[in-house]
Amino acid sequence: MSLKRFRRRPQEKHLRGARRKTVVLGAVAMLATAMGANVAAVASPPPCSVRLRVELTPDVPNPRDVGFLSSLLGDQVSYLLSLRRERSDSLLVLELSGPGPDYRCNDAIESIRKDGRVLSVQVIQAPS
């Protein structure tokens, strides 16, 4: 009986180890991807998108100005106010958009309400 049959070549042993590592790494990658997708789905709340009817004081010079609209948000830098309709010089329909969750969206609305140039804020379309 020849011993050559039972001896393994060094490169074959190395190849088997590489194959095993590849299979293990592939399985770990698939598991991490599946877990990451679940975490991402849970971690990201739906974005905020709300229509508001905002009544301003009559002394506001240009309520359509983008700088003015963004100043209404105060320190809510993640949010954007867009003009949808101007009903008069002091009555605007605005769209508030930004990241969720709902409580952050409500904080942005409260920030607008606290501005001294704002007389009233009414939610036309609730957060989605």
C-alpha cells in the first residue's frame, strides 16, 4: 500500500481552508445583511410632510422670501418650509417637510407658533 494516497499536499489543505473561510464569511455577510435590513426598517421613521395655514403680522415685508420662511423654523434646521399658496399678504399655505418621527414634526410646528411674526398656525393636512 502506498502512503502517497494518504498524504495531503500542502496546497490542497490551504485550498480547503480558503473554501471553508469563504463559505463562513458568505454566511456571516448574508446574516448581517438580513439583520441590517430589519434594523434599518425599524430605525427610520416615516418623514414629516404637513400643510399649514399660517397667518402673519401685517408688518412682514415679503412673506414669500425663502429666507423669511426658513427663519420661521428657528433652530429646526432639518426641516423645510415651502410656500404652496398665498391667500393674502398675511395668510399663507405652507408645506413643512423633514425627518420624522411625529414628535419632531410637532416640535417644528411649535417653533413656528412661537415666532413673534406669526399670529396663528393651523394644521390643514396632518403629518403623513
